[in-house]
Amino acid sequence: MKSLLAVNIGSDTPIANGVNLSGAYSDASVLVSSILRNSFAVISVLLVVLLIFGGVNYIISAGSGDPKKSAQAQAIITDALIGFAVVFLAFFIIQIVEVITGMRILNSGI
């Protein structure tokens, strides 16, 4: 008997070496979990890069005495920290949804 929530996640969509999407991921929740975990990792690396870039620009602009460049560097740092807060809240909300619904979103093993 087929589940009412069954989703075809790509029995005809090849990934690599003759493996299709549904062969690599048992169901859609495993695929979504994998995408979320990887996106959190990429966003974390991007945050560190933006903070370093903004900090270096801020130090350089302090030496040149140009207030416009200093404001741009501060904006980069502020935007990176706001982005971090958004990603942290998204992760926190996902954790709350996991507890409330009992579903495993980020903890699914592949």
C-alpha cells in the first residue's frame, strides 16, 4: 500500500554514474535535510569570509581617513552579522519544528 504522502523525487533524474535521484535519496525528507545541512555549512563559511573582508576593509579605511570607505566596511560587517542572526533563527526554528512535530529534519542520516 502506497503512502498518501509519497513523493516521486526523481526516478528519471540522473545524478552521476547511472544513479538516479531516488536511488541516492530514499525520500524527499532526506534530500531536504541534506540540502539544509549543506546550506548551513556554506552560509557559515560565507559569514566568516564577509567578517574578515569587512574587518580588513575597516582597518584599511581607518588608515586612509576616508569616512565613506569606513562606512562601507561597517555596512559589510553589519550585514554579515544580520545574516548570521537570520540563519541562527532559521536553525532555531527548525529545531523547534522538530520538537513539536516529532519529525527529523536536520538529523536524518543518509
